[in-house]
Amino acid sequence: MKLNLKRPLAFFDLETTGTNIGVDRIVEISIIKLHPDGSEEVKTWRVNPGMPIPLESSLVHGIYDEDIKDELVFNEIASLVAEFIGESDLAGYNSNKFDIPMLMEEFLRAGVLFDLDNRHFVDVQNIFHQMEQRTLKAAYQFYCDKQIINAHSAEADTRATMEVLLAQVARYENTEWEDKKGNRSIPVVNHVEGLHKFTNLSKPVDFAGRMVFNDEGQETFNFGKHKGKPVEDVLKIEPSYYSWMMNGDFPLYTKRKLEEIHNRFNAKRVAERQQRPATPKAPQAPNEAKTEPAPVKREFHKPDHVKTNNYNKPYQKKDESPALPVDDDMLKLLASKFKKG
């Protein structure tokens, strides 16, 4: 069955050193780019992860250290991978939770701009698990009646994923499905936008699931003590939570989305402050005379032990005229004043 595509759909699969998105690295990536006219382009790269491949991982995908020791590191092929994907929508098996965040982590480490905005993401595992609850091997057997040849090689798994999606769209055409709230719909449709909606029911913000959209379209935390709370509300009541996450062991793409929310939150606060009207001053009447406050009259109270009343006398300037000469009258006056009684 041919998919109804408006733009290319890039099916991809990663083989890695492990499952820790923030620590592990890609060792193989395969992409099948399905065009609207039904034509395909296939690219597969082996990658030197720059770290030893754990034996338990090698036993799963069959890629050992000696197999990739001469391959390029991801930094050297990142631009080629991004260019090949181009503006395609993305599809994979468990890709929303693992392959997309792992790929974004590698792009961010390499400093290659790869924008996920305005793309659709189809996770074939979500369709399968929500409709049948099986694994990729079982899905391939169930939908395509085939066994995967060379299972766990990137290209074989990628091709199996593509064939499973084509079979799912054909099988569930006009099939009704009921969600947890009792709403019934026909979710498996022959266009990527509808498949994107059905395979992203958890509404992840960062693909790693640390933040999700709630029913009101707000980004909310999906872990820890603030689970279920809007991210902006947490930034308001506990600003240090942002620093804790940015310095913590979280995937780079999670930090990037958190930073976008933080920047938007700060911009809104600045705009709100700028829009607040200034408190107007009380207008003054045009010809209203300014009145000076009356001087405070200070009274000096003489102490009780002081017997003179000179404190209340006004200050008189000292007479600075020349002294008169002493004559007989003045001597008589002085003699009578100091005369003993």
C-alpha cells in the first residue's frame, strides 16, 4: 500500500553502545527516505563511537569494536546525515523515546543545527503497542507474515519497520479505537499528520519524556517533585530548579527545550514590567502659590538653679564707642557707691 505523503518520510534506526541517551553513542545509522511518489533513497553509516562498545550491546546488534575502529566519528558525518534527512518527517520503531532524542544528542554534540519544529513524527511501535501490544519481530510476523532476516542490523530493522507501517495503515483502515477516556476514533489513517497525532498521545516536549504538554497545551514536568506542574509555574516559585536541571545529567535536547521555555518566561516578565503604568503624581494648580512651612518657634527654659532673668532679655550689641575721660564727678560717684555703711 502506498502512503499518502506531502513530503518525504525518513524511516531510520540506530544501533548504539547502550541505551543511556546522555552517555551512549551511535555505532550505526540507517535511513530509508520514502518520497511522495513512492521512490526510495537508502543511506547507512557505520560510526566510530569514540568509546568501547559493551559486550552485551555487541551481542544484540553484532557490531564489535574492531568492526568500527576505522570508521568516522559522528562529528564527521553529522552534516551528511542532516542533509540527507533534509525536511523529511521522521518515522521509526520506538523512535520518539529513543532514536530521535539519541540522534538529537549527537547532532547537538557535533554542533549541527537540526530543527525538529514543524516536522511530524511517526512511532510505529506506538501504533503496534496500542493496537496489538507486540515487539518488532512479532509485529513483522503479525502484519507481514515474514521473519526478519539479519535481525538487529540497522537496515534490516529499518526496512521491517517501514513494511510494518504500510501493513498497519492497510489493516486498520476504518478501524475504530477507544482511548482511556472512552473517546472513539479512527486513528490509523493514510496521512502522516494523523499518524503523528496517534503515535504522540503522551504529547512529549523533549522526546525523553521529562516534560510533556497537558490538556491546556502547557509544558509540564513529567518527573520528580514537580510532576504535573506547569514548567513556568515552577520557574516562578523555585527559580533554582532551572539551574539544577541545566547542570544535571539530563539529555542535551531536554536542556535545550527547558532553556527555550526559560527564555520565553523571562521575556514575558520583562514585557509585563514594561507595560505597567507609572504611578502618576498629583497635579498642582497652575497659579497655586507655594507656601513655606512656618518656622518652628523654639523656647528656651532656664534651669531652676539659675536665679537671673537674663535668658529672656533680647540680645543687645555691645557699645563699642570710646571710653570717656575720668573726671572729679566720676570719682565722687564711685566713692559714694562703694562707701561703707
